[in-house]
Amino acid sequence: MDRKAIGIDLGMVYSSVAVFQHGKIEVIPNKQSNRKTPSYFAFTNNERLIGDAAKNQAALNPTNTIFDAQRLLGHKFDDPTVQVDMRS
């Protein structure tokens, strides 16, 4: 039986996704054919942006742009660390 698995590397700066199948690991490229995607997420009135698209508009839309999200994993919303990050 051929085992399959997906791995996600959610990094502070870049993230990537890989699949294990047919006995080997393959990193899946994004829409720009890059194997690493900036760890940025953003929202506008019309769309959700991920990776390069989100990073490129961060200066124009800082309120709706999320980055460094990895450090928030495992914390509750009311955690003082989370609240300080939300204000800055």
C-alpha cells in the first residue's frame, strides 16, 4: 500500500507545503512557481490575499494584513501577548 501524507511548514517568514507519496517528498510550488510562500495573509473588501499578494499590499492595508502569525499559535484570544500584538 502506498502511504501518503502532507506536511505544512508554517514559518515566521515563509511557509511551504510538501506531499509524501510514492516513497518520496515533493514540495508543492505556489501560483508563482515558488516553493516558499511569504507568511502573509490579508483581506480587502473584495478578496483574501495570501503570500506575495498580501505582502505586496501590506503598507497600503496594514489593518487587514496579518504576518508573524506563528507566534500566536497556542495562545488564547485574551492572552496578554495576543492583545499587545493586536495593538501594535
